[in-house]
Amino acid sequence: MTPIDGADAIPDVEKDASGETLAAVRSLGPGAPALAFDVGGTDIKSALFDADGTALGLRRTPTPVVAGDRTHAILDRLDALAAELRDAHPEVVPQAVGLVVPGIVDADAGVGVFASNMGWRDAPLRDLARERLGLPVAFDHDVRAASWAEHRLGGARAYDDAVILVIGTGIAGALLVGGRPYTAGGYAGEIGHSPIADGPACPCGARGCLEAVASAGAIARRYREATGVVPDGAKDVIARAAAGDEVAAAIWDSALDALTMSLAQLTAVVAPEAVVIGGGLSRAGGALFDELRRRLAARLSFHRLPVLVPAELSGNAGLIGAALRARELT
Amino acid sequence: MTPIDGADAIPDVEKDASGETLAAVRSLGPGAPALAFDVGGTDIKSALFDADGTALGLRRTPTPVVAGDRTHAILDRLDALAAELRDAHPEVVPQAVGLVVPGIVDADAGVGVFASNMGWRDAPLRDLARERLGLPVAFDHDVRAASWAEHRLGGARAYDDAVILVIGTGIAGALLVGGRPYTAGGYAGEIGHSPIADGPACPCGARGCLEAVASAGAIARRYREATGVVPDGAKDVIARAAAGDEVAAAIWDSALDALTMSLAQLTAVVAPEAVVIGGGLSRAGGALFDELRRRLAARLSFHRLPVLVPAELSGNAGLIGAALRARELT
């Protein structure tokens, strides 16, 4: 377990692995003060939201790295972050905690069922966090919480039937059905781990998952494997493709095709009104959105094409979703 | 328009194009008497359900064939069938009509939006049928009505989150979410018209639709195109594959692979508890169900595998769903 010598020992980071910068967080509007934590494989985002809904002490710190189950190291870190936030803002008294995590999450039971990069299996994270932090804890899946935030405050505001796709190091998704998250016991929305091709192998154990072909991480990795050149992320591969690099163009084209096939399946079967795309790759702008619109229209016929819109809270949507969930407890 | 000279002129049929025979219909249980019509591209199924929920006068008659929009020819036929049923059973006074049709259906608006084999576009079928038949009309999509029947009385009884797949001449699907049909304005559940491969062209205008690769109709067609031999339906191709016919084996294998890919996408994204499979191909039994279970498990990893179960009302599920919908109006 990584020792924590107090809040001073927690290193800040300015960017995460996907190159995302820590942006200002949109205000939640008035409500109960709450602590919010978005725990990822690389970083933990944390903030104290005050009664106006403003994020105080917003920061991103590395997720503790330990062998095996990271549950207790993470709880230690959350405890230290909570203490630091409360010390820095004694006038703001949080009434609840919002905690969101990746992987397969049973939000109703408060359990982290499985997360390959966290090492836990059936971890009762809600109860553990409540005991540790001494406050009621709202517990949810990070991307479903992000989708909730996008629905309440961001790009999915106008749509009751929507899919949120976060394309960064991996690809995560969440479904909104009738204005509510559709969870299927925590198993719904795994668009990143839906098979789209015969390969390559995916760390999840399956092969040809969309994430292994078309995530920002996969695009950079595939370019590196094909050329030996380490690109500065997917955006660099896209720029090289635009500049005439044929290897980069082939990789970007196949990523767009794979994303189009996944969106076409979604459109035919789930038929969302909108697909809200966030994460590092969404910053490719028209190179992503215009191409996906064009290819999706060409791949389908009578189907109702979804509106493709960028996420508005990208990067902080999970943290905002955690705060919104915490307020629902108060 | 096909002239109708009275009920005597309506020809009965014993099988539809998929080879399905007209089986006894499970009782609905007690409730209001209702007329039910399941209008398909080939046949119309019709019956009068009495207060015990027993189907009286159940029959299958050819759908009138006319150039262009078949709406009015079909209304003429429904009127004749209704008159015949009421004449034959004067003691049973229907309180409502259930009418289900294929294609893109906006059940809330009562509109048949589009159906390639019916020729209509934005046809106000509920209102037209109400005027013609003089009774309140419940209007729905045939496969969503069938899924509702399977949920209330058949193979999906135990599951609130389920997908119903009807694999016959084509492939149609419907989603149950939280025990209710999920419609997305009529566009959800088009699993048959989700792209799964680069070809062949599909009559819907897209290419590589699941229906064009793996429906019972496609399996028979593909065998005929590959060999010049006209098989006795998909079941004959499956039997030839089992008997060592390599062309038949390759076609059946690729159909199973395509179905597996669609089910894998469904499992990852929608994560239903169960997939209920009906239609002609479901009668392949273990050759279909055991193979799909094995291939689906091999294709995925942490995902929650759905139970694959045969439809129980197959063939009459749409008609039963129509009757259930009609009773909801009374």
C-alpha cells in the first residue's frame, strides 16, 4: 500500500493519461454541500461543492498504485482528500459524499463488482466509504454518473433517450432510457467491450473489442506498433493522417469504421435520439464528428439517425455526476 | 385492389412462407372479448377472443396483394374477417380490436410510419381501422406486441429486461426494459437491420444487415445461390450441413457467427437477462441454441451472458399480443 503521510504528500497532477486538462467545473446550482470523488485507474478527481454548487479545491491526484486489490489504498486516499478539503473550507459542511468508480458497478447494492484496473471483486465500496468518511455515500458507475451529469447539465439536456460515449484511454458508455440511466444490474453500456472485429486481443479477455481498435489509446498504440514511432497521442496520429501519412490514415480510417459500425448497431437496436461523445478523442472535432455522421448515414437506410453531439462537461462529468448523486441523498 | 366478394371468398392457408403451422393459441385468461389481427407481408392472422380468453375462428389468410400502398385493401380484408367472426359467434361481443403490423410503427400516434412490404408511409392505421370496424383499436408493432405476449404469457415471463428475436423470412426484434416495451418512437429493436458484415445488399437499402446473412430466408437463398439447388428452407440447409455438405456447413457456420456477433453486441450494450428466440429458425433447437450459447460465451469475457430461450407462443405471439393490447383499452 502506498503510504500517505498527510494531505501535503498528495501529489497534484495537471493532466491525465489521455491529455485532458483540468477545466473549470460548471456550477451545479443551489443545493446541499457535498464531497465528490471520481476514482479512475490513473487519477482521482476530488472537490467540495458548496451550497451554490461551486466546486472548491478541485484537483486531480494519482490513484494509489498497489499490487492486487486497490480498495483500501483508495479509501485511505479519499479520507486524506476529504480531510484536506474540509480543513481548507471549514465554512462548507458537506452533507453527503458522491463516489463514482469504473468497471462493473452494482449501484443499487453499493458494490464494485469488477474493475480490471482496480483489482477488486464484489467490493462493498459504498459501505466502506460511509464507514471511513462518516457521511452518507451515493455510489455509482463513473460513466453512468457522467451521463447523468450530461443529461442534467450538459450535452444530453434535450434528450431522454441518449447514449453517452467516452472515448479516451478506453471507451466507456452509458445509456439513458426515458430520461433515466439504464443499468441492467451494472452490465449495460459496455460499448467499448462489444466485439467489432476479429482482433486484436483486448485486456478484458475478449478479442476485437471496439476499445482495442478505436479508443484514443488504441489509435496511438496501433501507430506505435506499425511504425516504431511514439506519437503524441491519438490527436497526433489524426494530424499525421491529415498531413498525408498513409499508415496514420489507415489506422484512423479503420478506427472511424469501427466506431461507425458500433454506432450503426446502436442506432438500429437502441435508436437513441442522441449520442453524446466525450473523452480525449472528442476534441478531434469535425475530423471525428463530421466523419462519423457521414459514414453512419451511408451505412444505414430507414433508420432514425441519432444527433451526434460533443459532451459539454467532458473530463469533469463524472465528478459532477458524483456531486449530483450525493445531493440526491440529502 | 383485390376484390372481396364476402367472407366466403377469403382463402384459408395452413402454413405461411416460413413453414410455420397454425398452432393452438394459449388462452389469455378472463377479460373483455376482443378481435385480434396480426397483419404480415404474406398473411393476416385473425381471431375473436372470448371472455375466457379462448381464440375463436383462428385462421390465417393471405394478405391482399396490390401495387403500391396496401392500406385500403387490408382494411377491406379486416372488415370482412371481422364480419365473418361476428357472424359465426354472435354470442361473443367484442369490445375492442387489437391490430399489429410490421415495419416502423409509432404506436403512440397510431401510425404505420414505414413498411417496405406494405407500401405505406405515415399511414394513420389506428384511426382508419377504428372508423372501418366501429370499435376502439389498440395499434402496435407486430414484434413488440409479440414480445409483450411472450413477457405476459410465454418465454419471457421471468425476465423484465429481455430481447425478443424472431428469425424467420426476416429477422425482427423487440426490447423489454424494466418489464415494458422500449420503442424509441418505433425505431428500437431493428436487430435484423443492424449491419454485421460488408455484404450482401439488403432490400432495406443498407448492406450486410443481419437479416441478409442469417435469417431463415437468407440461409435458404444463400444455399440456392451457391449451389443452384433449391433447399426446403433453412432447416434443410442445416440438415445438409449436419450430413457433411460443405457448402451448407459454411453457410450455416457464417449465419451462426453473424447471430453470435449481434448477440455479443446486445449483451455488451443492452445486457438483457434473456434473449427469447422465435420464428422458423428457432425450431432448429439445439443446433441453434447450443451453438449460440457456446459461441457467445467464447466471444465475450466479463459480460453477463443472457439466458437463450425459445419463444413459447411463436407464430401466434403477435396475435396474442394484439388481443392483450385490445383488452387494455377496455
